[in-house]
Amino acid sequence: MLKKKKLVILSDNIGLNFSGGAIATCRIFETIQNQFDTIVLIGKQLGEHPFTKFQFLQWSKKEEALKHILSIPKEEAVFYGDFYLADYFTFVHVPFFFTYHDNWPDQQRFGIANRLNAAFFIPIYSRIFNQASHVITVSEFKLDYVKQFTTKTSLIRNGINQQPSKQIALHRRAEQPLNVIMLGNIDDRKYSWAIEVFNQLTHLSTEHLEVHVFGHQNDNQITEQLRDLPFVELKGFQSAIDFSDYHLMLMTSKMENLSISVCDALANHTPVLCFDVGGLKEAVEHTQNGWLIPEGDIQQMASVLQQIVNREISFNFDSQDLSAFDWKVAGEHYLTIFNQYL
């Protein structure tokens, strides 16, 4: 048991039905919640969550969040953030721990809006890295970046969110189309390149290819473009995904830290076709349990997907090792770090 009686989590949306970072926070601290008398959740929204003893303090303005933070004596709590809002801790000089899930500075390379936003987000994250008691990253890719700002940082992998529904890759029958799953909220970052890839494959029908897209529909234009494709079906957001019927996971993200959904797919022996961005190569082994396409090479992505449809490419999982991707293991690592400073 830790000396501190409370765990204080500050974010905007807290729950299992939001972003990958929000899911990770819930899953990690679910495993060690009995180390605290209670968990205080300071957020704008509270969704589905696994916590049993908790208090939710809602806020909509920064001043409200700061008031909530200051209402908790420093000596009683471990303060934790998983989003840029952890910068609020620095305003009131509260010691805190932080996990970096975001995609800066990579994101500034895509579009004018992101270049403008970079001027806001990059300095904030730099300040968080410098002032946090310890910074955790979920990929080696981001660990290298954070080390530019602080030596007090560690790599702790996220776990597997979906329990394996199959132990071997799904066999595809002769008359069966390639069943493809795509996971993630529909937005420019994750799906605009998907539209470009699919536009090169319009000759395919549902006899050859079926793509099921799971996620909140955040971008109306991209959603409609996906809906117009004959082999794409939009499934909406689902918290529990069954990989049993899928031969392939397709990921067309322009940038990633290290996606939980990719690890979920691999744990279910579903090979992953993706662009070689962020930390994805730390889980996806090229030509083994997946295929890594050079960043932004739309033509090659379409060509490889066509080859998989044509059964010209196969995969195997003989060398795959996902033992580090475990929520309980992650929780124990977090406890170790907390105890180093408390």
C-alpha cells in the first residue's frame, strides 16, 4: 500500500468510451486501485469506467479544475495527468506524474491548422515534461523524444484491451471475401489516407473485400466518403470488438504513438497492414504479423492490399511476443515509479 491515500486523475474525458489515452488510464489504474483509499477523478465528462471507490469532480472552466486540485492536500495524494491539461498542475505547483499519449511534434507536419496548433501544444508539453516528477511513454519512439526534455522518464507498454477471441489466424475460404477491420474514430488523422487508398480500389466489390469501420464519426465529410464505397460498412463505436471474423486489420493513420487497437489485433492473430509511422514497428513485424508501408505511400498501400485480396501475401505469428503488453504489468511498473518519489 502506498503512503498516499488518494490517486487524483486530471483529464477532460475520463472513461473507457473515449480516446486510447483515456482507456489506458482506466485500465492501468484499475489494476492498482486497491492501493488507494479512493480515486478522485477531475474531468469534464465521466464515461464507463472500472473504478469502485471514487469521487468525480466535474469542471468546465480552468478555474474550476484548479480549485478542485487545490482542494486536495498535496501530502494526501498522488497527482496524475494523461493529457495536456496536466499543465494545470504546474500552475499551482503540485507535484505530478504524467503519461504522454499525444502525437506532437509529428502532428505539425499535416496542414495549416496543425502548424498553428503546434505553437500552443508543443510548449505546453515541453513544460509538462520538464516539471513532472516522472514522465511515462508507451513507445520507444516517444521515449526518445521526451528524453530531450527530462531524464526522469520511462517506457511502460499499454496492455491488450480486447481479450483474444482466436488463437490462430483466421483461414479464408476460397469463396470468401477478405474481411477487414478498421478501428478508431473517423477523422482526418486516421482515415483521410484511407479514402485515397480505397479510391484506387473502386473496381473491387463486396465479393472481394469487406471493410468494417468501428469508431465515432467525428468528420462528416470523410464519413460520407467512406459510406459511399460499396465494400465499406460503418459500424459506429463499440467498446468490445470481436476479431473472430476478420482476416486483416487495416490502419491508415498519418501518425501514431503506439495504438492499443493494433496490439489488440495482433493478440487475436489478426495481421496488421499499416503505414510505418510512430511506434507501430515496435509491435508490427514487417512480412511476419503485418506489413509496414512507407509513410504516405498511397499507391503501395493500395497495391499490397490488392495482393492480400488476391491471396498473394500471407502472414505468420511464430516470432510474435506481446508479453510486455499487459495492464497488470503496467500497473506494477507505475506503482514502482510512484514509490520512488513518495
